[in-house]
Amino acid sequence: MDLSRAGVVTGVLLLSGCDASFTVSRQELGPFRIAGLGVHDGVAHAAVWSGEGLFHEEAPVLSWSLDGEPLGLGFGVEVPGPGTLELEATSPDGVVRRAEVSVADLPAELALMRAEVDLRQSELEREEREAMEAEPVDDSVATGLAARLELGEPGGSELGEGLVRWMRADGAGTVLELDERSADFLAEDVVFEDGEVVSRESLGDGLYSLLALHLGGEGANRWLWLDVAVGEEGPWWRHEGRLLPGEVSAESGLVAGTFVEAQGLAGLTLEDLASVENLDEMEPLACASGDTPFRLAWIAEGRCPRPDMLGKRVVVTTW
């Protein structure tokens, strides 16, 4: 079922229909789609998935309206008031997706807590997993273990009302929800039959990527692009929910780096890392203001296409 066709309404997915051409499960991002839609600080935002990875080779065309009245095109469109916010997104090859959400403003920031839990001998039932001890980790979990992921508010407080949907960027691995805000990720293909595990196949160590979508009630939707490292020693440093290769000391919370091409889903990574105190090393960008730290989410969502970012030096936050 396609969120792009059905929409996000009052913070809960109300599926009014299915696109017959969209055959992946709701836990898989799959082909080009609108994966999330919301309003933050009076501005419309969308998590647009390219179908290729955490990047777009060319920016999608976004057309916004409020209660049927046009608001504008592209990224950073202001939403003047309550109503039904509608988005039509067109991919570079002409695929059109549509979504809508009831307007309710909510801060965009989310925090991610990572832990590891041993599910190798588990039947993977929810009650059994809930009772298992999980050990907090900063980045990678050990080979063979599962990653326990939990969304919260910045500063450590619990997430408010609503629920979290977890979507795999490339369909690899298995996500098993625990409660409204947490889930276990296994680097395995797990097959269930009538609720029972019938097979488990390890996919091996590696870096896996997901989108966590928080449906917070009355249209207050927000999301976090995140990576799960399994059996990967790194070193890693963290930006929002992402894990990036390299080592840098960033006591100020700001890191400068230069974009280079990367293999796999990431498409880009940052090199020549340096801890900085301000935004002075930020190069001018056509897709983003130099007044705030750069966000890798802008690449994942199509605001900043990958070709435009190669060789650019930016400043991002780390935590």
C-alpha cells in the first residue's frame, strides 16, 4: 500500500486505496514515493524517497496546495494556516505521487537511542523480546546481534503521543516492532508463517539504512533517516540518525567535511573532517542557506541533488 496514494491524515495512516503498481510492504521504501509529510515551523516538509538510495541524482518537482489552493513549488514552501496540505511529487522520469496531511505544526527534531540485544535463540515473539535486556551502544552492534532502536525527544525525554513506522531503505533485514516508539532490527531475512518463525537467514555484517516516521497526531508528522551498523567496527561519528565513517573530535557539536562519492545506499560521504566552532567553512550552496548547519536529510529527500554536492564543503551537527 502506497502512502503516496493514500496519504497521511490526522497523524495516522488512513489507507483509502492502493496503487496496484506499488507492490512492496509498508516496511520497505521501494520505488519513488512520498514517505512522510508534515509541517515544521510553518514550512512544508516531505520525505521523498528516490528509489535509488539516500540521495537523488536530480531533484523531484514538488507542487504544494492547501485545501485545494496552490501554495507554491519546491522546498521551503510556507504554510499559512490550518487545513489539508497536499503534495504532488514528480520524479525526473515522470512518475507522479500524491499525499496529504492535516496541518499541525511540530518541531522536526528527533533523537535516536541505540542498543544491542541477543535474539539468536529467540522465537521473536513480542513479549519475549520485551523481557530481554538490551545493552546501549554508541554506533555498531556486534555480529549476530539485533539492534534495538528507540525514538525520543532531544534531551532524553520520551516521545509524545503517536506511533512510529519503521521503513527499510533497500528492503534488507527485518524490523520487528516492540511498542509505539521502538523496534528491533535484525540483519536477517526472517520468514513467518501463521505468526511462527519458519526460517532465518543471516545477511551478514554491514551498514543498513531506515526511515523512522513518527505519526504524532493531527498531522504532526516528523521523521529521521538512520543507519544501523552490524559488526562494523568503524570508527563512526554520528549526525542525527546517520552513522558516518571517520574519526573526529567535535566538542563544539559542529564538524566540517567535504562531500565525496560513496558506494551503496549513502551515495555520498564526508572526508577531510575537522571540528569547527562556527559555519565559516560552509561553502555557498544553491539548495540551502549558509546560515544554518547542513543536514544530510536534504540530500536524502531531494532538496540537494547528489551531483551538486560533490566536492562541496559543509558544516553539520554531530552528537
